[in-house]
Amino acid sequence: MLRRRPVSPLRRASPPTASSFIRSLDRPAKRQQYYVCKRLHFARFSSIVFRAKEASVRTEQTDRPSVTPSRLRRIGRFGIAERGSTRGRELTAGLSMFLATAYTVVVIPGMLSDAGLPHAAVTTCVIVVVALGTAAMGLFGNLPMVLAPGLGGVSLVAYTLVLDGNVDYPTAMGMVFWSGLAFLLLTIFGIRSLVARIIPASIRMAIGPAIGIFIAFVGFRSAGLTVAGKSSLELGDLASPAALMTLLGVVVLIALNARKVPGSFIIVIVAITIIGIPLGLTKLDGAPFGLPASPSGLLFHIDLIGSLSPHYLPYLFAFFASEFFSTTGVVMTVTDHIGQSAGTTTQIDPKRPFLVDSSSIMAGSLFGSPSVTTYAESAAGAEAGGRTGLSSLWAAACFAILLIATPLAGAIPSAATAPVVIVVGLTIVAGFRRIDSSDLTELLPAVIVLVCTLLWGNFGTGIAAGLLGYVLIKVCAGKWKDIHPGMWVMTPFLVYFFIAAA
């Protein structure tokens, strides 16, 4: 009896071919249903292919080298559309930044002229440095920021070092140069965060208020509200026209800032300058417009060797700390605001603005303009819609136009600039509230910085006292582990400074 050979499971499970499947469709309805399904599958496949091609085209457009930030800078574009801005908005932001910071070309020369510098020449130097530094930030940093000599650094040079410390101006410029070089090296090697970790947080937060209280003191002194007595400071003549105009300017300026009026500093300076004409405060010698004075007497007037004396170490640190922390705060604030306003999560690299700022510090010292820094008023440009360096270029152009108005700037009295200095200083002092008051070992060193700055009239010495006090207080409290190793390295130099000062 013959037996059937068993069928292999593989053959039994093998699917039928397309032709056998079509032949198995006996009824016309089933055959029509098959072709309909086939057409649907083909349409779905075509849609997938089309979407894939469209995505590849978008990827190619996004990855073109012509829209990367480096290529945009090379071909003279700023990526305005990529950051969600327009050319008109950039112009408005540039004018806003100019109005918010134009007081610097009046206040800074006035403070430096108190130290014996020629007012006309130093005004030319300051305007040139502001215009070139701001333009460099626009072209290289591609951010809406204004660079100008900082009030804290200028106060340290003019009043602490030159007037009260018997330090000549070239040596002070040498200190500024070395502080800028240190800032540049830290930026190039990427160790800014290490410096931020070495300095205690309470001292970092007290540096700003210390500078602010010193700036406010300079404003009171320049307006005659405070005078030197036999043993301490005394109240000045409040009935004098300069004192009355200063007090009125402070009240008006605070009211304008509370109402967020743009250009409030310029409004107060111009108003008091005009009112000061019949009062004898404003005096103009010659034409209000003309060619700028020659700055040849201040160019490269710098002592790089003498400024490296160990006696000047706290002042070098004061320059560096004020420049480093103020620039870091302003750059981070503006870049975060740009990122949030543009609706993008792309982080803007702060290395370029740091490089521009540190290089401007060094270049400014060669032009007789100390402590160039990124101004906090640059936030006015970001608030006005500025997103790129084109705003900085517009602001730099406005500053360059001021070169022909240097005689007019020299006629502005100190009573017109003192309210600005006082209000700016008091505003910075308000940052002291961020310090943690629950830990006395953190609070007391910060208080030492403020008190010593106020009593000694020198915030460089105040910062040195706060740093040394921090180490002593932490050791006495048994919290020596909180002290960074870098502070132990700085302590002998701080001790030597106070021994030499005594």
C-alpha cells in the first residue's frame, strides 16, 4: 500500500504568489477590492516619499553655510531675521541705548578732570573709546551692548589713586591694563568659573554695593553736599545753587526712572544745564561746536612696570573684580533676554562679548580711559527690540557724531552730572539685599566691605578688608572648610597690603 509523502511545514506555510492569488479571485467584487487596496497602498507610499523629500529640502536650507553665525559675520550680516528682529527695530534699539548711556561722555570726563586731566582732551578720548568699543561689540560680539568707562573704575582712578593716594595717572592706567589682560587670559583659557568660585559669594555680592556707595559719595562731594571737616565729613552749603540744583535733579531723576521715561539721565542733565545759565553754573567759552581737541597728551601715557608693585595688588583686584562681575552680569542678562524674546532655546556664546570687553579695557588704558565695561543700561536696547550687533553700530555712530560737540560737553556743570552719579550709585547699593543675613559668617564680611569703603573712601581697600575678614571670621567660627584654597593664596598678599599701608 502506497503512502503519501508528508508535506514540508515550510512548503505548507509558504504564501501564494501574486498571480495565483489573482487567479483565486473568482468573483469580480473580490478582484475589484484587491485593486482598490493596491492603489491605496501606492498613494500612501507616494505621500511618505514626498514628505521625506520635503524634509530633506528643509534640512538643506537650514544647514546652508551662509546662515551660520560665523558666515553671517564674515559677509557683513547680523542674522536679524534669525533672531526675530528687523532693521527698523535695530535702529530704534540703537537710539535707545545711545540715549540711556550718552551721559557717560559728560560724567566721565568731568570726574577725570577733577584728577587734573585736561577736560577737552579726555572728552575726545572717552568718546573715541566708547564709539570704537561699542562698534567692536556689534561687529565681533553681534550683541546690542554699549561699552564705556565704568563709574566705579573711574572713581577709583580719579579720586582714590590720583587725588587721595598720590599715584600718578600713568601708573593707574598700568593697573587698568593688567586687569584687562587678566580678564582676557581668563576668557581665552575658559577659567572664568574658577575665579567666580574662589571669591566668596557674599563678597561678590558686596562688591557692587561697595562700588555704588563710593559712586554716590563722589556725587555728593562733587555737588558740594558733603565737605571735608576737621575730623570727619560735614554737611555742605545746601543753600548754594549747585547743591539746590543737585537735590532737585535727584528728585526729578528718581521720579522719571520710576515712570520708566526713556532718556531720563539726558533729560535731567540738559534741564539743569539750561537752568544753570542764569545761575552762573553753566559757562561756555567759545562756539558750542567745533573740531575735537587733540588727545595726543593722553595716548600711550601708561606705566606698565611701576603698576606691578605688590603695594597695588588690592587695586588690581578691585579693577578686575568690578570689571569681571559687572560684565558677566550684564552679558548674561542681555543674552538671556534675547533668547527668551526670540523664542529660541539656542544659547548665545558669551565668550565673544567677554573677549571684546577685555580687549576694550586694555585699549582704553592706552587712550587714557580707565575701566571700559559693558553698561547695564544696554538692557534698554534689548527691551526696545534689539537682538543683534546692528543696534550697537547705530549707537556707536551716534557717539561718533558727538565728537564735534566736545566744547558743548565741557560747559555742562558738575551740578548737572552729580544727580546722575548719585542715583546710579544708590541704585547699585540696593543689590546688598541679596546677601544671606541668616549666616553671620557670610553677612559680616560683606558689611566690612561696605563700612570700610565708606569710612576710608576707598572701595579697593574695602574689598581687601572684606576678603581678609572673611578668612579670619571663618577660621574663628570653625568653618575653615568653607574657605577656598585660592583664598589662602591671596591672604599673605592682603596682609602685606595693610602692613605697607600702615
